[in-house]
Amino acid sequence: MSMQVESNVSLKPHNSFGLAVSARWFAEAHEDSDVLQALAYAAERKLPLQVLGGGSNLLLTGDVEALVLRMASRGIRVLQDDGECVLVEAEAGEPWHPFVLWTLQQGFAGLENLSLIPGTVGAAPMQNIGAYGVELKDLFAGLTALDRRSGELREFSLAECDFAYRDSLFKREAGRWLILRVRFALSRSMALHLDYGPVRQRLTEQGITEPAAMDVSRAICAIRSEKLPDPAQLGNAGSFFKNPLVSAEQAEQLRAEYSDLVAYPQADGRVKLAAGWLIERAGWKGFRDGDAGVHRLQALVLVNYGQATGLQLLALAQRIQADIAQRFAVELEMEPNLL
């Protein structure tokens, strides 16, 4: 067996919160055959199998009594190119941001608004990652996944993934599908998305009036770096709560009481509220309890100042949820997966 299984391995380097927990068993998958070997190994020993990507959207609340399989497959390839539209495929273990930079360096536009998001290509469809007016589903062209129930490979189209806001079939059927590679439909002249958040303003400040996709990426990297802490310096999982969706009526009621409410009307008639605004308005920004805290610059981000445990971070998140529900009658949903 080429796949190597180790015991009692620290997961601290493999989760962006930097939580000091261990995996009872640990292996890495560099190719499809490693995945199949891991499934067989776990089945033979009646072990749970937990798949890990970049660990950037994960809250580990204790040691993991399972075989933890880290997806480490690498590879990027152009499947089709007609001179204008391009179909690009990337292996699940490819780090997301370097993959985005690779596409931009080839002159392929589309993923620039998703720059500097942590994690891996394989984990990106789980959450239908999104930022600055663009979601993964907008560029998605298909993926290959392994059905852990049957051991068979399956190709998924856009419709079959059932993408929603920070959600997908793969998240709802957690534990069944193991994503192996993902395909994206990109273009050499795709229209740029500049009107969400401060992107256009940042480009204007830089004197860029006719931006290229790489200019947008650089601007977004600068904005994100100013707002969000680097997990290598301060443990975090990025945005910890989803922006809640409420009825237009509830949004108007809140706006009557809070004139500075940050809200975005949606196509279905509902309104998306800024979770960060709710949390900051409730006074949690910069809050710290031991080494578990809320970032001083971005209320949407929970941070580990060094020695916090996953349970301490979870307790803080639950306190925030209860307070927001009591103050605003709005339910906040956590974005990271609990393990």
C-alpha cells in the first residue's frame, strides 16, 4: 500500500484556527488510488473517515477519533481553449489562492473576486465560496466526486450540485461525497465585477480607470488583508457567521429602529443582513474571553489568540448567537463545519 497511515498526529498545522488537537490516525491522498486505499483501510478496521482540505473552514472541538484523510492531490490543466473561453480543471488538493493566481497569470478572467480566500479547490464547492459579488457557482463547470457509499466516481453538473448561499449538496450530504477535482469556465474577456463593496473605490484611488482582472485581484487582496487577520499570525477561519436572510418586512422594522442597518435586497424578495454589522452593533467587536475573541477590526471573525480550545470558541459563538437573537430577533448560522 503506497498510502502511509500515521497514528496520533497533531492537526494544529492543518486547521487555520491553530487548535491543538490530534487525529487518532492520519493519512494524505496524493492521487485517486490513495483515496480508495484510505476508504478500504477505514472499512476493514471499522474506522470513521474524516476528509480534510485546508482546514480553513473547520472548528475542531476535540481530538478526532477517526482516520483523517488530508486531500493533497495537485495538478492544474486546461481541458478546452477556443481562444476566448477556457475550461480549466484543478485537483482537490490545490491551494485555492495560488490556483486563482495561476488562472490570472494565464490571462483567464473570472476568479479574481475570489482571491485570497483560504482553503483548497476541493473544499470550495462544499461552501459555494463567495466574495465581492461573485460565488463559485458563477464560474463552475463541473466536478468529479467519489461516492463513499458505492465507491463509484460521478460527474456533477451545475444543477446537480444544488448550490445555494454558502451551501451545496456536498455540504448537506456531508460524509457521502469526496470531491476529487473541479472544473471552471473562464474567459479572456469576461466582464469584471466591480460594484460590490469598496472594490471600484480602491481601484480609483490607485488611478486605475480600466482595470484588468489581475488589478481587481490585487485590490481585493489589499482590502481583505486590511480587514481579515492572517491565519498564520492569528488563528481564525475567516467569516464565522453567514449573513442572515430575513423578510423584507423584518428588514424594514429593523431599519426603523436602526437607520444605519446594512442590508442587501435579494432577487427572491428577501433581504440579506450584514452579520458583521449586527455583531458590531451589539458590542462584540474586539471582545475577548481568555484566548477566544472577536477580531478588533472585523466583528465577523472569531480568533484564537494562542491557547483557545475549539470548545471555548464554540461557546463564544453561541453567546453571540443568543445575544443577536435577543436583540434583533435574527438567527445567525455558523459558517465553519464543527468536528
